[in-house]
Amino acid sequence: MKKKVIIFGIFLFVIASTIIIGSNLEISSENHKEKLENSGKIKTQKEKAKDVDAAKKYPGNCKSCHLTEYPTKKDPGLVPCPRSEMISVKHTAKEGPEIIVLDELVDRYNPVVFSHKLHAEMSEMTGGCESCHHYNTTGPILACNTCHEVNRLREDISKPDLSAAYHRQCVNCHRQWSRETECNSCHKPKSPDFNELVDKLVNETKGRYHPEVQVPAKFVYETKYEKGKLVTFYHKEHTDLYKAPCITCHNDESCIKCHDVKLQKDGHLNGSPQKIHKTFEEHHNPCSNCHKTDKCEKCHSDKEISPFNHAATGWPLSKFHQNLKCSNCHGDATPLKKLDNRCVSCHKDFKPQKFDHKKAGMALSENHRELDCESCHIDNKFNVPPSCANCHDDKFYPKQLPGKKIKFK
């Protein structure tokens, strides 16, 4: 009996000790948590609630802005700045200011003289005016600080601050251009005579413009492709006939595509285009937008390819179609929408039974006037010559005609 009492006493002691130690640990943990909260090492409930509110304002994740899995300060892997197609009214470079003086950092640096007109003249090569003026509507052009805050410490981080917005627009091209990454290449330390220096730069920049770019008729590229070393590209054909915008091919290009600052003479560019070595993908990306389903032989050949001929599509243009604009049939979409060879592709209300054959330049004879179209146009294929074989063994088109030709003035 005595032994049982001793064992029971030990059991009670163990339970009591566990409760006391657990209570002390909980108190210690709460005290430690309170100390961490006070030291700023962990977030309070109030701070967590604030984070939740901020997340609701910007329902994105890291990959909304960063391409890399683990962004770093040296390699943030930022995605291109988002653009919008909200701009429906296009402006010319002449309509904007010639020069803009950026002086937000005048307390530390000399103002930056920005040659707006020169940049605007060539902006189409890098995405158009919306490259900088994104999210602008048809109203007045908004200043960058309308949307981008001057202060870097801000609650809404869904948009870059003003400094980041400026640099994301400018720094990549200027690094290529000047081969420099120092801030002082653009931001000169503030000097007592900065007003005079700004006036001098403004006067030097005024009146400058980019010469009109001459559009070449064609290029013939020499490649290493064994099944066809020559690629003939009819440039004017793409711009004038197909109405392809420049940005279709010349996307995200900078001045260094054609000029090199190291080849300046007396402060002026010598205008000599530079040879740029591209990868296989860089060569083909501009063309793949329209030719992704084409075989290599479509462009590669052992000799120069002739200009586009509509007959190669299986639809040789007759005199009724040859003077039409491409957009009359294909619409304004880029690349051009491929059509089938049925009349109803364009003539939506076309009904063979009610068609006036005189519009096709042929007044049918009385014997042919009441026939179904299929009697001559096998399977209603109107893009191929008609056949007399359904009714005649001894008559052949166009030697024998089913009526009389009509001459149009």
C-alpha cells in the first residue's frame, strides 16, 4: 500500500511540473514575441492587416514584374514596362515640344536637356509615342509625375516611382550608346553656372532633326542555309503593298542599330550603318509573325526571288480585281488575312442564280442564260476557267464562247 502511495505521489509531481513548465514556456514565448514585435523583427497584427490591404490594392505576384525566380539587386529580371493601346489619336513629332528640361533633381544635379523632337521622330522604331506616354487617352499628354510619385518610399508600389520610370525608359539605350553606366554620364553634379550650361545645351539642340529615312526597295541576304543561301526581301512591298507598320519588324531597336557613337566625326554621326551579328532567333523573329507556317524554301533560294505575284496564291487577279487595294478583300488586319477562293469570301450576298453575268464581262447567249452556274463552272469554282465538257464534246473555252464579250470603258 505504501509503495502505491509513493508511485501515485511521483505521478502527481510529474503532472504538476509539466503544467508549471509549460505555463512558464508560454509566458516566455509571449514575452519573446512581444520583444520581437517591439524590435521590429516580426510584424504586429496591425502591420499584417496593413499588408493585406496593400495586397488587395495590387493583386499581383512576383512574376507580374520579375521574370527570374529569385530576383536580386544586380539582376532583378524585370519584365518590360506595361503598355496600353488606349491612345487612339496619333500625334506627329512636330506637334510635341522640341526640348524638355528635366529639373526634378536640381538640388543635387544640373538639369537634363532632353531632345524630345529627335526622340519622337524615331519613336516608331521602339514602340511609338506610347513607349513613354503609356496609359494616355485622347486628352492632353500627361506629365510623368501625374502617375509616378516623386517619393521612393510610398504605399502603392504597383507603379515605379518617378526616378525608376525615367530610368527604365532611358537607361538601356543610353548604356548601348555611350558604353557607360555611370550616373554622371547624364546627371552632371550641380555647378554654380548650371543655368548657363543649360542654355548652351538648349541652343545646341534646337533645330536638330533626324534626316528622313530612305525606304529601300529590296534586300538580298546571303545566308549559310545549304538548301538556299539567298533570301530576297522586298521592303517596299511589305510597307506599301501589305501595309505592314515599321514596328512589325523594327521593334525595340535603338539608335545603335544604325549608328555607333565611336564612329562620330567632329561631333557628328557619319551615318554609316553598323554590321550587327544576330542569333538564328533574332534573324527570324521579325518574319515569323507572318510566316510561322511557311517552309524555309518560301524565303530561301539559290537565286533572287521575283516580287509578289497574286497568281502564286492560286487566284490570278482579273481586270475586275487588279486595281483594288489589298484591304478591299483582306481587311486592314496585319498580317493579311488569308482568304479562300470562293466569291462569297468577299461578296457576302453573292447568289449564283441572281448574278448578272454581264458584270464579269460576258453577255451569255440565250442557250446559256438559263443554265446553272455549275454547268460551266465545275463545283462552282469561279477562279478557274469554265469548261464546256458537261454539254459539248467539240467546244472548248475560250476558243468557243458561251456568249459575247463586253468591253468596259
